[in-house]
Amino acid sequence: MMITYTLQSYDKGIMSAATQFGFNTDLGLTTVIGHEKNGTAITNNKKYSNASMIFYIGYLCGTYPMMYLSQRYSTSRVLSLATFLWGAVVLSTAGCYNYAGIMVNRFFLGFLESAVAPAFTVLVTFWWTREEQALRTGLWYSCVGVATTISPLINYGLGQIHGSVASWKPLFLILGAVTVVWSIVLFFALPDSPLTTKRLNNKERALAIRRLQRNNAGTISHTFNKAQFFEAFRDYKLYSCTLLILLTGVPSGAIGTFGTIVINGFGFNHFDSLALTCPIGAITALAILICGYATRKLKNVRYFAIIIAALISIAGTIICWVGPRNDRGLLFAGIFLMAVQVAAGGLAVSLAASNVAGHTSKYFAKPADERITNPGIEKATISATTFVGYCVGNVIGPEIFGISPGPEYHAGFVGSCVCLCCVVVIAAVTYFMLRRENAKRDRQTGGRIGLHTIDEDLSDMQNEDFRYVL
């Protein structure tokens, strides 16, 4: 899962690195609209931001179809096929020569990559208890930072390949080939669930299934439950998590798309701009892992961690917004702090999985040869919908920066600041609402648990044993 998400994040972000090797010029994505007094070019990056945005439109269009395929067929097979196909799309990027071509290419890349994160969010709930899920989700989600850390210097080296093709094309050709090869490994290595994997004996399988009982979230199912599908859309937790992921996606998408361009605008050369994205990736991964570890050791602190991460990044947006343009170190520090908020998005992803129960049929009511390893409708629906928020946020972020004249990008930093302030408010309100709901259930049950069994097809709203993670 970690390697797959690293490749997904890497492949998605190659375009940003390619801008340092003439990609925008060759495809006509950036135009100079004037010059500042000191001679610095004022650029219009609207077409480039559109090429970034269309990836998330494809992601948005693919999320629910991919959710259905993962629900209907083997999740590991769907993921490996999607990985193979998006690797082929990355390879084909080297053949793009104009604006229209890159727009079509990026749309299909987003469509295919949409299979990964929602499916991983549900897979985590098949293997780990709710107490363990935040850290496990953090491990694969932190790979967006790992990709950002390792990719700049690799990209710079690949960009030094000089031959009969443009220097940005080897990035797509080599990395696309790596993804295609990895899809074959994924086909054989990724298990669907404890119920069908051949790597567990019967005793280990029974133990793994009983671990799920601690979640009070039901078991893995296959039959479509219409009531749970519609219940998901009546659940305010769905909208809370979706908004948190959407709002953190605005600065995340902006940094991912415009990071090297913004840093270059601070006065750093092309190599330094690429190299300085390494520590940004490192702080992203570190923030996610620290938050995940803290929530594993400390009970009910996920919403507090979201608030703290957002506040740190608010400080970063303010620095980039009002900081003196001649202080490159201070401006870079602002970008550095902005990266911390990615941890808030990661925690929101884990909350979307941990605070939902309910699947679509009784697993133990099926014969052994009919036990299917597909996610429950409510959990799968909420997982997919939260990543719709991820798409929308990552569309808005690059668009805000794209319409804001470089190299200052004032509108982009102001918009990011506003979004992160909203994250603080939503996280605080949701925390108090869920805390009140837990207290209400404690009063109703007298603190007793075990009123329902793992075999019952109950949602978190129906199950009095269920307590929300805070």
C-alpha cells in the first residue's frame, strides 16, 4: 500500500517537476504578461493550472465507478489493473505536444488513480482495529510526503538526460515504466482481506475476524444495502470529514502543483527550487506520522491534532502572504509550515473510516465459498465521498494560484489561509457534537457494551455499542 501510494503521488506530481525542464514552454502552458520594475517576469499560468485541475476532474469522475468496481470485484485485482493503466498513461504523456493533449492525458490519469485512496481507506478497516487505524492510514498517507522528498533529486537527474527528445520526456517514460512493473507485483502481493487471503491458516483467520469485533463495525459484506447507502448521505460526519479533506486539499493542491514555481519565484534557481521541495516532503511525512503515532498512544485526540496542524499552517500562509519579498528564507519557511496541514487531511481520512459502522450483509450467514471481500456500502460510500472533497479542494487550490499573478500569488495564500481557518472551526464543532453523542449513548446503555454481535448488520447510528473516535 505504501509503495503504491508513493508511486501514485510521484506520478501525479511529475508535471510540476517537468516545468523546470521546459515542459510549460513546449506545450504553451505559461505566458509572460509583463515585467516588474526589477525585470522579473510576471507570468500567466492559467493553462498550467487547468492542466493540473483536470487531473482532479478525472479523479472526481472516477471515484464512484471505481468504488463500485472495488465493491463488485476483487479489490486487489481492480487496484492492480488501475495501476497498470495509469502507468501506461504516464508513459503516453511523453507524446503530448500541445494544451489539448495534456488535458486529455491528465484527465485519464486522474480517473485511474481514483481507485487507490478510497479503497485503501476501506482496506485498513479490514485488517486493523479502530485504535490502530489512524497510524496505519497515516503510514500509507504519509507517502505523499515520501514521494515529495525523494522525487526532486531523481527528477533533476532524469532531466539531465540529453538526447533526441526534450529533457522533460524521460521523467514520464522511466517513471511510467516503473509503475507498470509495480502493477504486476501488486496483482500477486496485495491481499483483499483476512477472509480470503491464502497467507493465513484457519486459526489465524478466525483470530483476525474476531479482532474486527472490537470495532463494533460489522464484518465484510457483498450485498447492496440501500438503506445504509442513503443513511450515509444523512450523516453529518460524512459532510464534516468531506469538508475537512476539501479545505486541507486547497493548500495541498496548490503546493503540489505550484510548489516549485512559487519557490522559483522567491529567487531560487531551477535546481534549488527542485531541491528545496525535499524538506517540504519530509515535513509532510513527519507531520502525518507524528499525528498518527500520537493518536495511537493518546485516546481521542484526533480532532485536537487536526486543529493544531491547521493552526501551524495558518501561520505559514500569513508569512507567505505578508512577508517581505526580499527575505527568501522567511518565505520558504512559510511554505515549510504550510505543508504541516497535510497531516490534518490524513487524520480526517482515518476518521471517515473509524467513525462509520455498517456493512451490507451478514458474513457468517454465507457459505464459506461465498464469503466475498468487498467493503460495506456505507463505509465505501463515505470513503469515496470524502475523496470527492479531496478532488474539489485540489481543483480549487491550483485555480486560485493560477489566477493570482506570480511571483507573489497573494490571492492563493489568502485563500489557503481562509480554508485552514474553516478547518479549525469545523473540527472543533464536530468534536463537541460527537463527544455529546458518546455521552448520550453512555447514559442510555448505562455504560454496558456487548448489546450486539459482530454478525448483525448495523450502522453506527443503530448500534448502541458504537462509540465515536474523537
